[in-house]
Amino acid sequence: MKQVIYSSENNVQKLKLDYFDHSAMGAETPTERTNRLVERTRDALETGRYPMAIYNDRDVYDAELRRVFARAWVYLGHISEFDENGDYARRYIGEDPFILTRDETGELHAFLDSCMHRGAQFCTAETGNTSHFRCPYHGWTYKNDGSLQGMPHMSEAYQDLDEEEIELQEADLETYNGLIFGRIAQEGPDLETYLGAFTWYLDLLFNPTEGGMTVVGEPHRWESDHDWKTSADNFSGDSYHVLTTHQAGLETETLERGPWEELDDFPGASYLACTERHSVGYYLSEDADTFMGYPEDITDHLRDDLTVEQRELFGRSVFHFGTVFPNMSIIHGIQSGGWGGPWACIRKWKPRGPGTTETTSWWLVPEEFAGNDEFLDDSHRGWESLSPGGAFESDDLSIWEGISESSGALTHDIRGIRGNMQQGMGTMSDEVEQVENPLHGPAEVTTKGLYFDERNSRTVLGAWVDMMGEER
């Protein structure tokens, strides 16, 4: 290994680049190479840097499926999508296909979509309702509780088969505030422990009213050529990019701005809250009755068990967005620039290969407003503004795809090129201040963090390092 020191002409800063002899790199096994990149990431994060080579990399991606997605609690859907016994939907943990279903007794399950005979898949539809799943290959049939019901010529072909020993493989399943999470690994922390202090914010954002949140319509899906970590990072609390990426959309002057009209200083109204693995950014108004622009009677429906701080924060809220590691992002608020809302959205960044992600987007509203057509029209417009045909998503996608293409360059790995996420570290950002106020919940919170503090990025990548560094 060699080290080369490059310095600018005025000697203001020095950039240290590690690069490796290509023949030596070629001798590494995929596991050795991945471990090297993980450890390089761990070391670099201490100074707010990261190796760009970890994005859009086959070896890293293969390890992520096993070390991250097989072990983390992964969002699968919302309880409101499964109102009736027999309802099912096709969902994924990593790239593994699962059937998320409510059985005839009302219990939720997540079964691997794979027959225990020869592995054929059952689901040919994304959603539906059924009491049984029948294999299209040899006709083995299972109840929607995963137990074997029977198969053709069972008495002749499988006389000594113990039916009770055969059942569909099931992921661990737990819910929180209607959010359904699955996990492949059978050992590890329970869901609430995994979510940790972030439950305080999920209570506020996805269980603010007595009726809770409900999914409206079918989720949207689209695929793009970017790494799942890029979008998880972006949604974890990055408004710094808005100043450049979404400038044109925000300069539209003919739209009503709603609660955003009160925010003369966007950075000054913004906050960033980070826990061990998860983060959320938000904008607050000084008006205690803002409630993201919801109808005035929202106060008639607020839950009694919201704390005083949660109620005040919700009342002053304009917009929230964040990420539950690894690949669930959340939005709740009214769109800036008068583009619609309020609404809640859940994003899932499903990995589809190195440098490829399938996005699934759910639209949610409080149950109490699900029958209000006027409200739904505005809410849907807000949700659509963050879709591939919306005012903002197309801006992001073109940039994310460029990040993926350039990150896959051999140059990044050979030269050890490092990206920068140093905002908010030490004396780097004068405007960032620690907030010590119960109003903002139990996380570590900074003001102006959405613009001048990249703790959200370091939180996401730090959680990635922790899981990738524990090889199993």
C-alpha cells in the first residue's frame, strides 16, 4: 500500500489519498475486500469522511444482503392494508420475496414465497385475498397460516410424510403504531429495542390521532439506477441539497405557501434529531396551531396519551422527514411552495442489485380525514409532488443515478477517494447549536441541522458500519 499527499497551491488544506497496487487488490477475496472497505469507512467516519467505493459495488452489495437486510428489522407494510382475514401482499426483505398476509384467525404472517416441495413461488399478483396458497408446479397447498393443507395423490405419493412438520418458512414479524416490520434472522433485539428512542417520534408522526394513520390506495413503485444508501441518506435529514437541486420548484411564485409563509428563515426554523440508528429532520412554526396545515378539527382527534411536548411539537410542525435504518424513510407535513398536503408518506428503498433500487411509496392520512374529499385532493397533490412525475422527485433521481455511476468507478477504490460529511463537526459549522429542550424529544437535536449538520448522514452510515462490521 502506498500513500500520496496532495496539497493545494496555497497550502490551505491537504488531501490524503490511499491507493492500492491493482495486482494486490485482485488477490483479495470478496469478503476480504468488503471487510477492508467497511473498516476504511469506520476509520474515515471519525473525521466525517467516507470511501465513495462503498456505493454501487457488487462485493459490498452481496454482503449487505446478508449482514444488514437479513438481520435488521425491515419495513413491510401498514396494518391498514390488511383489514380482512385473507388479505395478502407481496413484499420483500432485501431481495427475498415474502407473502405478508392476515390468516383466518386475524394473525399477521410473513411467509417466504417458496413452496417447501421444490421452491416454486405462489404469488402471481401483488395483492389479493385468499384462504390458501396453491403451488402452481405440483399443487402443494398451504393454509394462510403457513401449514400444509395437502397435495395431489398424497396417500399414494407421500404415505409416510408427516404433514405437521411441513410449513412455510416465516419471517419474524412485529408491529409498532401500525407499521409492520419483518426480520429474517431469528436472533436479535425486539423491534422496540431496535427502534430505541426513535419511537417517541414515530408516536408523534404515525399515531397522533385516536384513529391512527391509514393507507389510501395502492402504493406506487418505480425503479432507478441508484444505491439504496443514497436515498436513505437523503431522506434522513438533508435540506442542504434543496438550495441547489430543488431551487426552481421553490421559486414558483404563483402558488399558495400555506404554513411555509411564516418561515422567513428556513435554516433557523429547522431541526435535526438523531438517535443511535435513525434520524428525522423537521421545520417548526412559532404558531402553536399550525398542525402541518391539517383542518382545524384535528385538535378534536388528538390522542390523550400524547405528552405535552409531543402535542406542542406536532402543533408547531410544518414538515418532517427522516429514515428508519436501513431502508424505510418517512415524510409527514405540507409541501413547501404550496405543492399540496398535508400528507404522510412511507418510502421503502428496496435493493435490486448494486446501483439499483426499487422505490415503494405509501400515502397515508389520519383515519378521521380519510372520507374528506377536499382534504384528500390536497393531500394527494402533496404526495404526488414527491413521485417520479412530481415537481421534486425527478430532480433527485437524475442526481442519485449520477452518484451511482461515478461511485462505481474503479478510480474510487484504487485511489481510496473519500467523500465529505463533516458539517456540524467541531468548529466546521458555526450556525449549528445543540438543543436542550424536552420539546424536541429524547434524541440528540441541533438547530439549523438540516442545512449545516450532517449528523444524519453519519448516523445512517454509522449504523451501516456497525451491521456490516459484524460478519455472520
